[in-house]
Amino acid sequence: MRLTGPLRAVAVLLLVGLTWLLANTFFGGESGSSVRHFFGSASKEPTPAPCPPKHLAFRLVSGAANVIGPKICLEDKMLVSSVKNNVGRGLNIALVNGVTGELLDTKNFDTWAGDISELLKFLRPLHEGTLVFVASFDDAATKLNEESRRLFEELGSTAVKELAFRDSWVFVGAKGIENKSPFEQRMKNSKSSNKYEGWPESLEMDGCIPLRPPLEA
């Protein structure tokens, strides 16, 4: 039987109403909200807060499980992210000139199955005053050896000594730092408190780092 005139209009209205009701049921309830919140918050571009003059505003976000990559943002510019296609499993590092704020280099080191000697070659020759931004993804600790942990300690880390399998870690240090860095967070991988199955929650950290004066000639 074909519907004509008023009956067709009523049928269309009922179909639209039913579609809206189903969509609201699937995406408007608590479950849908949490899904949108998870993917929405994970993809949001970090925007550091304003800092005083001669300071650098930064934000670090560690990876979420082994799915969503980490981010390193400096002065509202993305240095490291999945969008830039320069992240990977392990440690994601950005080097910045501590006097000018200029980006020097970004690299990823696979600390689960990679060659730790590559990380050592990267950290050993750092110049005095170089800022080191680190964000973990998946597993940042399995391949770390005594020397690599010591090099991070010399940059101001206190957490790297205990960093373990699949811990989340964000850190900002500097070559030649006299004290321990105030910019560091670690979330331990623990079955009893993990947010994701097999991984702790992602970490977010932002702050302001003072530029150091140029070295006198």
C-alpha cells in the first residue's frame, strides 16, 4: 500500500522522530558521553597558559596506553604529536635552546625493543643549557640501562631511577641543572589502579620555564 498526502507526511515525521530517539539513546546517555569525552579530550590540542616575559610556556601529554600518541607543545606550537607524524613507542624527546627557545631537534626512541645506544648517543653530547622535554608512549623503561637513567638524573630527573614497565612519564630537564627539576610526573603501572587495561592513565603537565641569559664570552 502506498501512502499519499497527509498520511505520507505523518509517516515521515514519525521516522524522523524515531531516528532522533535512537541517536539520543546511543550517544546522549552516560556511555556515549564518556566515549566522546575520552576521544575528545585525547585529541584536543594543548594550549599552554600565558607566562611572564622571558619564560617559555609548555605542555606535555604522555601517550594513552598504546593507542593515542603523546604531545609536546611549546609557546603554543606543537613540536611532537601524532598529527606531525613524529611520535613512537618509548621516549619522545624534544631539545630546545635554553637561551633563545629555538627548537633544536625531536626524536623518538623505542625503549621496549630498540637499541638503547641510540638514546645514549643522543643525550651524551648535549650542550650546557639545552632544555629536554620528554613524554612517554606505551613502554618507556624496559631498555633503559644504568647509564641512560644516570643521564636523565643529570638533567634533573628524580623519577627515572624507579621508572618501570609501562609507567607513564613526563619530564622537563636541562643540561647543567644545579637542582632537581620541578617539572616531572610519573604514574606507576599497577593492575589495581590502571585506567586502561595494562596501562596507567595519561599524564598532562604544563608550566613556565625561564630562559637563561646568554653565556658571557
